[in-house]
Amino acid sequence: MAMEGVVIDCHSVNAWEEQFQQHIDSEKLLVVDFTASWCGPCRVIAPVFAEYAKKKPHVTFLKVDVDEVKSIAQNYSVEAMPTFMFFKKGEIVDKIVGAQKDDLRACIVKHAEVATTVSA
């Protein structure tokens, strides 16, 4: 089960697939931070990403280390870190490359708010 208000680390393909499958049929926004331990900008944006997770508990935030789970990064053609991908119903709805906190915040707000205003 996904925890709210936290960033969930995916250290294996199985962990990624478990989290991703929970969102295949969901309007809930899934934000994935493709990162690397050696990446300076990744370390700078990490606390910002964690703060957004606390402020947006209705959004799921995942962190994928591209060196630990290379196949997932390759599947999504991640070439630079950090890369943030935004998913709804298993489909990419947006992407940001680089540690751009204002763009990241705007993208989260844009896609998260759509999910909360859709009527059943």
C-alpha cells in the first residue's frame, strides 16, 4: 500500500512494478524522480521533492535510483538526472529534466488538481 505524504524509494524492479500497478487504473497522479546518488542537482532537489510529498498527500511520489534499477530508467529513456515523470493511468502526462523546483511544483499542481476536480 502506498504511504501518503512521503517519498517511496523503489530499489528494485519488483518494487517499481508494485507501485506502478497501483496507478494503472487510477486518476491519482504518480510523480517519479529518476535520480542518482552521485548527482549533485539530485541531492539539491531531493528535500524539495520530499516537501512537495508532504504538501500533496493525494499524490504518490516515487524515487528511482537509475544505477540501482537501470532497466526502468532505460524503459523510459532517462538520460539526465534528475528527470521527473508524471503518470496518470499508466501513461506519461508530463516530464521535466533538471532540478527545476518551480517547474516541478507547477507540474505537480497542474496534474494533481485535475484529479481532485474530476467528478465521479
